[in-house]
Amino acid sequence: MSLPLKETIQPTVLDIYLKNRNWKYYFLLIAIFIITGSIFYTNNLVKKLGREEVKKVELWAEGIRSLQLNPDQDVSLINRILEQNETIPVILVDDSGNIIDYRNIKVSEQKKDKILRKKLRAMKEENHSIEVDLVNGKNYIYFDDSSLLNHLAWYPFIQLGAIITFILIAFIAFSYSKSAEQNQVWVGMSKETAHQLGTPISSLMAWMELIKLGNLDDHLAKEMAKDVSRLEVITERFSKIGSKPVLKPGNLMLQLNNSIEYLKKRTSGKVDFILEDKRSSKENIPVNAELFSWVIENLTKNAVDAMDGKGVLRFSLFEKGEQLVLDIRDTGKGITKKHHKTIFKPGFTSKKRGWGLGLSLSKRIIENYHRGKIFVVSSEIGKGTLFRIILPTK
């Protein structure tokens, strides 16, 4: 059976996997582009420097030729030209192949002739030579690339190796980090599911014990019905994770009151719940009832835990321009300032048995699904914390 065209098909795990894999391909293409550009630029630079070195050798050859043809001239300039070559290895030979002079080649006196001959053969194979016409014959200057030019020619390949090594290390670290984060989220989600189911299941077990004792009345039946309904709500909540929930106009005060009333009977009797409605208008706002109640319950349970089951929990609802503001203030242990933002990250928790997903899910529900904001307004160690939720009214 085909789906209606207007229905939104939610992304599958395969879609998400393909998107992540495509991201890796884009990253690889960018890296290849950078490496190719670097190699191309460096090779052009090497060619330019190579041509400059050839010109220097030609100038050196012209100095030798000028000195041979006119020995009585002022040789200070020519000597300066000859001495300027401090990097390019050169060997000067006569037309019989005898080595006359050399420069910028490190040799020991014991192996001088052997090393120079070996170097000369290498230069001849590279065909790096300049002919110098003299009065009594010809000399030949053989030369090689300078050490600077050789190092520069190898630079892009060294750079390529360094980039590849960095990419591999970054990829391994990123993969490990993502895997660890995913494991943490999955484990945390399992714990959050158990945590969500714990309250209604515990209540149902207590009601069952009362039934066994024969204490069956209308009130007990109503409370059991609430817990069963609660299980349906929890199922509905988890089914909405990963999909875009539908927002419908709803009475936020009524939903807030229902959540508080349910939790009030299942938490410590030493917690005073205060609900204040300071709105001038009682208009409904777009909200998803199941998910919004999840946020309220997460914040409420955290507050009760922070107060060790004893204190005052105040809910204040008021308007601010075209926004609806809900302040939730407790008299608990408080949160240090450096943790005001990190408490909303997956995995952060101050509880020994917590998995740090409650506030993370709450932030996602408020900001991603309801286009609102949730944050810590203020907190003082030993005195309490004020959370604020801001929702658009339209």
C-alpha cells in the first residue's frame, strides 16, 4: 500500500548512515584538494627557483670566461660574482675531463678524487652543464640543485605524509569519540526508559498488594487507571524521539497542573509544590502535551533529588511580550556556575546512579521541537536553583 504524498517519511538508520558516510567523503575530497593544491604550488616554486639557480651558474660561467679572456681587467666584481655562489654544487672541468675546481661539495682529502668523480658522473647524467668558451679551448661547468631546492622539492611529500598521519589520527579519535558517545547515549536511553517506567510500575505493584489484602475501592481503581495511562504516555514519548512531533494549541497551565498532581502523590510528602499563574491572558499556545510533561517531570524529579525530598518547589507562569515564561525554583543544593551550561549535555550528572539524559532530552524537546529556550537563570550553593523555560505563544 502506498503512502499519501503529504505524509512525511522519517529518515531511517540507513539514511543517517549514508549521510555520515557522505560527510566523510566530502572531508576526504577537501583534504585531496588541499594536498593537490599544495603540491602544485610547491612544484611551480621549485621550477622557478631552479631557473634562478641556472641563471646564477650562467653568471658564474660568464665571470670565468671574462677572467680568462681579459686577465688585466678589474677582477673585484668578477670575484664577487664567483664568491656569491654559496649553495649550488658546481664542478669545473677542462675539455679533457680533468677537474679544475669545485664549490659547495663537502669532501674529505682522503676520498676527494673519488667523491668528486662520482658527483661529476651524477651531474652528467642529469645533463646539468654549461659550456665556457676560452682562448685555448673549452671548459665545462657541471652543477646540481642546491640543498635548499632539494629540500623544497621534497617538502610537499613530507607535508602530504604529515597531513595523512594527522587525518588518520583525527579520524580514529573522532570514530572512537563518536562510538563512545553513542554507547553512552544508548546506555543512558535504556536507563532513562527504566527510570520513566519505574514510577508507574512501582505504583501498580503497590496497588496490587492492596488488592491482595482485599482493600479494593473506587479511589484505588482510579489511581491504577492513572498509572496504566501513564505507561501509555511514556510509550508515546519514546515513539516521538527522532521524529518531528505535532504541536497543538493547548492549555499549558492545565498540563502543568496535571504533571505536578501526578508526581506530588508519588514523591515525598515533605516537598511543598506551589503553582502560580501570573498570566493576564489565558490563551492556548502550540505545544506537544506528552513531550512537555516529560520536561516538567524531569525538572521536578531533579529538584526533588537536589532537595533530598524536603523543601519548596515553586512553578511561576507569566507572559513576556509574545513569549510565555515558566520559572521553576527549588530550595536544593544548587549548581556551580561553571556547570550552568554543561548540565544540558548528554552524560553529565551529579547523581551516583544517573546517566545524564534527562536535562539533555528536556533541552532537545524545548529548543528543537518547541522553538523555545531552557536555561539556568541563577543558582546558589546550598540555597537552590532557578530554571527558566521560554516558549513562543504563536
